[in-house]
Amino acid sequence: MTSDSFPPTVSVARYLEYLKELIKNELGLDAEISLTIHSWPSTNRIAQLVISDMVEGSNNWTTKNEIIDDKGAFGSMSFTSAKKGSNKYHYSEIIIYKSERQTKHRLGTLPRSTKKYSPIANALLEIRKIVRSLYGVDPRIGVQAKVQKSRSLFSTGFNEGITKETAKEILSAICKGTNWKYVESTSSFTESFELHGTNIEIGISFDSQ
């Protein structure tokens, strides 16, 4: 499957499922896919309707709406979401955030030409364009792949065949033709290799222990 085979009239949730399949087929990676809309410019009720529309016709997506009364910097916040999958590292999720003291939602820039983009970069951009066209907002799309070795006969690893060198090669192939920034970071528990573009974030992380 390539980004060119994306059907023209399916839900946003199905596009995310196709993206997940594309990443698996092209790169051999099982990844967590997230689509997040910050500073939702309309009401919480409209956000719920939009989430319902985004998952229309798709199976096994669970929707949820939550309001948190926070007296901090953002005031009360609403989280409207849909999620598919229960596995910690293999799920897909759509979230709309709205806060009492939020900044104005702004549309990010779009590249003028994508002729040299990889299939995955093109697919990510296509999903951004679809959401902008349908709902008038610019989503942030995240792709996160966790590499974790199985520690016993009773535990399951994730993406065990991926090495750190392979991760670098994968990210290099994805960002071909783009101006996305490559970043490496290390914490006490995780070593990460990432790509950052306008409203795009892709990461492959390894346990550092």
C-alpha cells in the first residue's frame, strides 16, 4: 500500500489506519499513531460531533469526552478523543483539546512542492490537508515506534528487529525531500531518534537500560 492508494472518501480514522499499515509495510515498524488538535476554536459539543464524524464507518474506535477543572495556567480543559487498540505501543488516537485560556488556533505552513517526498511523508501531509479542508483546523500528527526486547518467555517485545543504525536509516528515508529536523535525545530510561516538521513528529525510541 502507498499513499497514492488512499481512498478519496473515507473517515479520518481510516486514513490513520492506512498510515499505520503503510508504515508497517514500508518499514516493518509497528507504531503508535496520534492526531491531535490543540486550541479547538469552537464549542466542546462541536468537538464531540467532529470526533464522531472522524471515526464514522470505522470499527473498534472508542470515543470519550472529559472536562478537567484546572485553576492553573489553562483554566478548565476539555479532552474529546477516540482511540483504537489497547496495547500500550500499538494504538491509534485522535484528541481534540479545548482550554478556558487557550491561545488562538493557527494553521501551520504547507510545503509548496512534495514531488521528492517519501510515501510516508506524503501520507502525513495528505492527512493534514484533509483535516484542514474538512474541519478548518491544522492537526499535529505523531508517529511513535517503541523498540523493546522481550525480557522473558512470558513477555512480548516490540519491533525487536530494529537497531539504532536501522532507526537512523529509516528516519533518513522518511524525511527525504523535506526540511524536517533530525534530533537525537537521551534520558535516564530512553534513547530517542526523531524527526520534527511543521505539525509532524516521528520518533523511534529504545530503552537506554
